[in-house]
Amino acid sequence: MTRIANKPYLNMIRLNCPEAAMRSLQLARQHASTEHERLVYEGWILYDTGHCNEGLQKAEESINIKKSFEAFFLKAYALADSSLDPSCSSTVISLLEEALKCPSDRLRKGQVWFSCPLLFL
């Protein structure tokens, strides 16, 4: 993934600056070096604009091209938010476990531990 563009997105979300976070995602999508990266950024943009199921589809498309931490994390996050079925929690956990098997930096892997309890509220 485009490391420089994605880290400000995380900081903007933490600082409650959704407009800046969205701009960061749009720039990251624009400068993505691969199709699977572009799909993940598009998925987050869709998710953040209320199109959760479409964001989930982008994550799945990205995973079909290349398994990545970012795509599995997006899929788990979108699935947890879109499903009313309590049994999907085991699927979400499996997706997060798959995400942790993929290469990524510690900041993103730390997101799993930070976000996991929030996914099930």
C-alpha cells in the first residue's frame, strides 16, 4: 500500500478530521501503484461514505488479486458493520487472523488489536 498517504488517513481519523481523512484516501487511491491497492482505498472511501456493502465488494476484489493485510482488515471491518447476524463474528475473527498473517507494518497490525473490541459493540 502507499505508506505515506495511508498513515495521515489514520491520524486524521484519530483526530476526528473526516474531511482531511477522506482527502488523504482519495490521494492514496489516485497514487496507488497497483490495482489491489487502489481497490482497498476505493473500498475505504465507499465504506466511509456509507456504502458498506460496496466497500466489502472492493475488499473481496482486492483479495482475489492479492491477499493483503489491508484488504482483509477492510473486509472484516465492513462485514462486522454490515451484518446483523451475530454468527458473523467468527468470520470477522477469521478474517482478522488472515490479515495478521500478511506482511504489514506494526502500526496497521496494531489497528487489529485496537479495533477488534469496537467491531463487536
